[in-house]
Amino acid sequence: MPIHIKAKSGDIAPTVLLPGDPERATFIAENFLEEPVQYNSYRLLHGYTGFYRGNRISVQTTGMGAPSAAIVIKELIELGAQNFIRIGTCGDLHGNLTLGQLIIPISACVLNSTTNEIAQFEGYAPSPDYDLMQNLVTAAQNKSLQYKVGTVGTMDLFYHPDATISERCRAMGVLALEMETSLIFALAARYRKRAAALLTVSDNIPQGVRAPAEIISLGVRAMTQVALDSTLSIKE
């Protein structure tokens, strides 16, 4: 029995959306899902299962950072989850993306130790399941939303003491920094599950600008809608 996700077999849908913020999980359940049922609130790791256009879906908080996400996803796998879609925010490294627009990661640099512990060797390149990623691209296109496909970097530290990390990532064309994606890709691969990610640009790192709350809210709504629409095309 999982320790942190206090649910039982059957409570979790095969496909799970993964926001980091517990309030965001609750918001999604209450505003996008039909007949949502909360299966977990322990440690504020809010989890809900409901229906989206007749398709059974779960939404589960991961908390902040790869170590927290690793606990949650491993326990979701024990409970039967098969497909994982991270939905979160990120910081634009180049300053040329619009605040609130979407990024669909095609790979995630490992700038954290947790992903390496899962992979068990350095040099592993975490990447999404192609079909799940393509479903996200198609859903974004169908809604005529602005999005960018590319590489992101997953960091352990939000406040990192080494400022040159951003410079080195920019030099290699990394689009944005965030804190969970590489771990989710790696853990899904380790257990032969599928994962993808969809991110909203909340910060312009070069200019030190954070999007106003209303812009982030609009971006999160669009991101959630795209993620949910993409699940309708998942083939088990």
C-alpha cells in the first residue's frame, strides 16, 4: 500500500495529469472534470479522479521538485497509472517567448541528481513518449495556441548559486528551466510507462520578469485544456 497517496487500486485512472501545485489540482478537478472524486489529501498531495468528455482522468499534485515528484509517481504506478502528463510552469531562458505561452518538451536536460539516481547512469537523455507528445502538439494546433517544441532543463534548486548554468543552457539552445520534467520522463521509462509534459512560461529569466497572476492563470487554463484534449487521443 502506498504511503503518501492514500488510495486503493481502481481509484486512479490510467492517465494522470501532474500539476505541482495542490491548489491547481483542485482547480482543475472542480472546473474541468465531471463527477470529480478526491482520493487523496494527505500532505496536501491532492488527487482527484473524474471524467473529461466521457474519458476517465486523474489529476494528482506532485509537489515541488524531482524528489517529491518521484515519490508521487512511483506510488501512482503501484496504483495502476500508465500515462503521465506533467502540466506546470517554467522560466524562459532566452527572453524571446511570450509570457503565458506553451512549451512542449522534446527532451529534458538532467540538471538534478534525482533523475540520475533513477537512470542509474550518467548521460541518460530523458525524453517523452512520442505519441503523447504528438497528441499535445495536435491539441495545441487545434486550438490555434502559441507553442514551442524544444528542450528544457530540470533543476534541483529554484535559487541556484551558480548563475552560469543559465548561460550554459542558453548556449545549447535549451528553451526554459523547470523542476520536474526529466524525472517524470525517466521514471516512466524505468517502469515502462509513458510520459509527456506541457509547460506554461511564467518567467522571463534574462529580464527577471514574472508574468502577472492573470497571465499565468490564462496560460494554465489553456495548458489544462490542451492536456485534457490530448488525452482523448491516447491509445492504450
